[in-house]
Amino acid sequence: MKKLFFSFFLVIALICSYFYFSFQGLKKPANIELANLVYEVPAGATFNRVLRDLSVKGYLEKNLIIKLFSKFTKYNQKLKAGTYSLVPSMSQLEVLQELTTGKTLDQKITFQEGLNINDIGVLLEQHGYFKRLEFLKVARDKKFVKELLNEDLPNFEGYLFPETYFLNKNTTIKSLIKKMVKNFKINYTKSLEGAKVKMSRKDHIIMASLVEKETGVGSERRLVSSVYHNRIKLGMRLQCDPTILYGMFDKTGVFPKNIRKKDILEKTRYNTYAISGMPYGAIANPGLAAMKAAVNPVESKKIYFVSRNDGTHVFSETLAQHNAAVRKFQMDPAARKGKSWRDYKENKARR
């Protein structure tokens, strides 16, 4: 009888020891030679599925102990959808605890100055967040525009401030736009400090978008602004090339790669070669420097400018001077061969 009791207690002791040391093992790193892992728990995923996935990746051991422990502690019921960062130094217990936090990793995406709403939509689609057309639909929602900007505008063009933003799986198009517009309002206020020209916010941002698209050279922004302000005073058309392209996009939904003669003559609500005054709306999302330049033009009599093919421009006061610069830099093939505006060092980030 004593032997039977002894054997019984020995078995119980061995079982308890097994479970004790097995549970202690959950507190040790599974494998320090593992690589860092970004792991997504999709909505509705079962614990067994996650356990299977992470056992293959080496972060959890698919065995009876971890199943019993997860059931006893209810970790199998506390699992939350999210994107998690797992590192080799984490124990299996820490992995289980992490998977119940619902944390979602942020990933950064940078929108450069001068991108338009279509460009932003393309980037978002490339990064796997939203479809371009889905983004454009929200960006053109006039009711939503009025809600955030308190103004009747065709879309959010010009008001999505270029900056680095952090997105995650819980980010919606509207929540992203709200962040960008909030950032815009902060920088718009900054751009008004010391302003020499008074303009409505709408015209200010349209002008800033023209400046942003015409040059990426810091020293030229206020000169480009001066040209356009001078043209407005003289009753001349602005004749901003990027407005031709934006007009075609507004009309067809597609940006043409090149400007043809018939495109210059095409009367759209943006084409400043075919219409007088400001275009219908902004043609891009300007940065703070362009916004400042729009209301702080330099004092000049310049009313023309033409590209030197390297990112910089020649500014002229008379048509004769301008035509001479056009002949030198645009009509002479040798002056254009092997050159690009992208070569200018300040423009490299704008590619």
C-alpha cells in the first residue's frame, strides 16, 4: 500500500515538476537567433492559427503546455488584431502578452512638396494603404471639404500639407486627410507672418501651388511669385505650363506626359494659357516656403521666365529679352542635350 501511495505521489510530483519547469520555460527567449519580425494578426484570426504561424517562425512552441497555459490565463481569448513588432529577446510569455495589447505599428510615408491629390493617391496605393481612386473620391468630397476648411472648394488640392506622416492599419482616408489639413492650417498661419501682399486664402494657396510647381530652387520662389503678381497687375494671362497638365487631368482623369500644341489651346478651367486670371483651384500641395513666397514676392519688373534646363530659370522684363533666352536655352538642341531640371541639387528630393 505504501509503495502504491509513494508511486502515486511520485507521479504527481513528476507531473507538477514537468508543468512547473515547462511554464518557467515560457519566460525564456524562444530562440535568440531569430530575426526581428513584424507580424500581423488579422481581424477574426483564431489563437490556433496564430500559434501555428508563430511556431513556424520560431517565436512560439506549438505544444500542450502553451495551449493549456493560454487557456488557463485566457490569452487565447484576449488575442487582438493588430500589427506587432516581435524581437528575439522576447520570451514566449512576452509574445503572448504582446498579442493581447492591440498595438498597431505605425509606418511612415513622406509626401513631397508639389505633389497633387493624384500623386498622393498613387503613393498610398503603392504603399498598400488605399486605392488611388478611393482616395480621390474622398479628396473630392465637397461636403467633407466644407466641413474641414469651411469654404466651398472643388477638392482638398492645395490643403494637404506635404510632410512625413505615420499610418497604420487603422488609418482611414478621412483620418489621414484630417491630419494633413490640420498641418496645413498650422503652416498657413506661419506663412502669413510678414506678408507683403493681401490675398484670400484660396488665391494664396493657388498662387503658392503655381510657385511650387514652377521651381524647386529656393532662391527663385519669390521671383516666380513676382512674375505672376506683375502679370496680374498688367492684366496678362499667367501662362503657367503646369496648369495645362492639371486642366487635362481635371477634364479626363489622366495626366498627359507631354504638352502638345492643342493642349495649350484647350480651354479648361485650369489652363492659364486659355483663361485669364487665376485657375479654378490649386494644382498641387505647396510647402511652407512656396506659401510664404506667394505673399512675399520680390520687388521686380520681371514678367517672363524660361528654363535653363538644369532646374534654374532666366527671368526677363521684356519680350525681346525673353525671346532671346528662349532661343538660347530652348530652341538650341545643344543647350538641352543631357540636361534635366532633376539635376539641380535642391530638386533631387522632388523627383
